[in-house]
Amino acid sequence: MSLGSSESFTADSMGLDAIDSGTSILLVGDDSDALKSVFYRLVAAEEDERSVVVATDESGRGVQRALNRAVRGAGSRSSVLTGTGASGTDIDTIDDLGDLTKLGMNLSMHLSETQQQTPRFRTGIYLCSTICAEADDVRSVYRLLNSNFLSELRRGDGIGVCALDTSSDIGASVSSVVAGMKTSFKACIEVEKTGRREATLTTSGLSGVDETVTVSL
Amino acid sequence: MSRTILCVDTADRIDEVSAAIDAEETFEAVEATSVEDARTILDERAVVCVVTGYELDGGSGLEIAQAIRQTAPQTPCVLFTDVSPGEIDTASFEEVLLEYINRDLPDAYDRLTFVVDDVINHSAQVSFLKPDDEQERLDALAQYDIDDLPIEESFDRLTDLIASHFDTAIAFIGLVEADEENILSCHGGDWDRLTREETICTHSMLQEDVMVVEDLNEDKRFSENPHLANLGIRSYAGANMTTNDGHVIGQVCLIDHEVRTYDAEERHELQQFAETAMEILELRQGARGMRTMEAVQ
């Protein structure tokens, strides 16, 4: 247990400066493929780290493969909670994504077990917009983020990425929800697909410098 | 100052839990060994956090968490159990949300006290998002001597004028404190304080521009909130009251009992009313500061 550390997390595959431990990142965009590519590059664990990923629309094996594509061997350094596909080694399936209580407890358990193995972790939710759509009350999603996601970043040595597809119907004003989440998360990355295999990332709150970078997908 | 923690577990396990809590200097453990006992304690006294096992006499720990969410929703709850999440029956508790600690972890009891301290200090289980600069914002709000400033009449005239201008059922000015919204003036309603868990303003204040909810029934941040339904609130518009340092401390709001839209000009006008309310607050505070200085001299 700790209350964070000063060691940062690399993100150089996207031309971004290292990210401070404890940073919560809101990742938003209207192209789910571009979001997914950036998401996995942010949460894929380096050799001295582990990942804990909540995946709403991807099987556990699919998540592990995506992590491996981002960083060699990252899939084997991950724990996955998924809303689809089968359970397996380091993969737990959640039958009902609207069951936020179970999702939150599982996330807390995986994060604490991960930190028993190595203190440094990257965690992420892909897609938070799907969870909002499944929940009866969006306030419960906020309680999930506060209770089981942002708290872990405050206490431990890790970073967290929460991806939200702005083209989704979440049952509330997406622009208003994003505006609120932006003020609550330490950093935001807006992903805009600009070509078949290219996207522009507009960052705020990372390293104190707002910038725009172009990445290949 | 000691903080009261309700510890709930079976008779053969409660001592270990409460001893761990009591070992922390600022904690005071109160014990319950059944769901019924726990409910009684929650009815009778204020607690700042609940630590509960899963399998209890007369029910489960999730029933206690649900009771808290209904009566004191901001109170954090920690499920401390050796039952894995996969084996926990959440069927009737899908949006209760609580912190889970595996009692089988080697450092489980150290983790328990660490987490309890953290969730209390950071109000970590609330159902609203707080701005990243929340503490600085609250510090900015604390600079105003709200209770001592002669602002009531000015604000009452202003909310009368706002309601008349927009032809809305309710117009109010509220300051968003740590746990509650303090309604300084309200035309059309008899509101004094509302918990942040229940207010729309706690969402609106996170948005830089005027937030409009044309129909609360169509927005899942508000449609499941029985408190808003009981007040008959159907539409909302809110503009930020922002200090010179850029901290949002309050809101000027319009409420109606029917679906409403607000065009760009109306939103701009509402923002101007919010800036006027902020100027009144600043002027009154400044005048009070001058008088205090004169008295000292």
C-alpha cells in the first residue's frame, strides 16, 4: 500500500511525454477503432508493470492480443474483466455489465491482487460509454469511478484510462457528461481520426503542456 | 476527534474487525452482529463509514450497503470478506457500489484501515464527480462570510427578477459546499439545503457554459433520482458563479415543471445573471472587509 509514487509511465509509442503516476486520463473520440488503438497503447504494461483492463465489447483473449500488439508480452502481464467471451487464465467474465456492484468489486479485487505481484500498474475501462448505457442511473457509474477506479489511482502507483465513445447513446447528454468528466480527471486525450490509419491526439493535463500529436493507427 | 465506524460481521468474526479499526487512533468502532442490529445503529447515530462482512446473521452485507445508499448515500461502505466477488449474489444490488477488500490477502487488516481512512478523507464513494481542484474550490468558497453578509434581500430581488424574466416556476441561487448545496435565495420554492448527491447543480458546475437539461426524464443522470421527481422538477438550466480566481462556487438556476428549451440568447442572459449574483457577493464581502479594517484601525 502506498499513496502513489513519483515514477512515471512511458507513452513514447505515441510521441507523448511520460505520464506521472496517479494520473487519470479521460480518452474521448467518436471513432471506436481509433479510440481502441490509443487505449491499448496507453494501458499495455511494460516489463515491470501489470495491466488491469475492463473490456465491455471485446473478449479476454482479444484484449490480451491487443495488448501484445501494443507492447510485446503485455497480454501475459494483464488481468481482464470482460463483458463478452469466456473466462480463462487472468480473464473473468461479467455476465451483466449493468451489474456495477459486481463489476466494481471485481475491479477492486484484480487491482489489489495485481499490486501484490508488482506495485506498478496501468488500468483502463474500454468503453465507459457502454457501461453508462447499461446502467439505469449514470450517477452509479460516477460512484463506480470514484469507488473503484479513481481511488486506486490516488492510493497506488499506477495510471488509469477511461475511454468514452462520444458517438454512443449513453442515455444522457454526452457533451455534458464529457465536460463534467474532463474537470474530474487529471488529463484528457481527444482522439480524432484523420486518415485511414492516422489520428490526431489533442492532450490536456499531461506534463502540464497541452499539445497535439499525430499518431499512426 | 474520533470518527465512528460501524463494523458488522458474525459473532465469531466481529472482534477481529473492530479491533483492527479501534487500533487506528482516530477511529472508534461500533459493533453489530446482524443486519437488524446494523440497521438500528444506522437509524440511531451518525457513522462516517461502514465495514461489513458478506454473510451475516439475517442477511448480507449488501443489504446494509443498500440501506446506507437510501438514507445517507455519501457514507462510504467497505465489504471486507473472504468470499470472492464471483460468489457474491448481487442480483438485487446492481447499483449499490462499494469498496471490496479480500480478507484472505496477507495484508488484509492493514489494507482495511488504510482504505477506511482514505475513503473517509476523500468522500470517495459519492455518486457525483468532483472537480480536480475541489479542495482549492472549497477554500475559495470559505473566503466568503456567507452567514454574516447582508445579501438575502438583494438575492431575493434578483431571483424574483430572474423567474419573471424567463417565466419559470423556480429560480434560485445556491452555493455548492462539500456535501450540500446551500440555497441562498429561491423564488417559487421553499428550499434551504439539498445534499449534493441529489442536486443537478453539482453536475452543472463542472460545465464551463450554461448547462441545460430540457427534459430530466430523458437524462439518466437525473431520471432515476426520486428526490427530483418528488419536487416536480422536469427541466433545468444552470450558470456558474465563478470567483476571480476561476473557482466555481455556486450556481444561478432555472427550474420548471415542464419540458423547456433555452436558446443561445437566453443562456447568455442566464450567465449574465450569474455574474451579477457573483458581483453582489463580491461587493458585500468587500464592504464587510472594509468595515472590519476600519474597526481595527
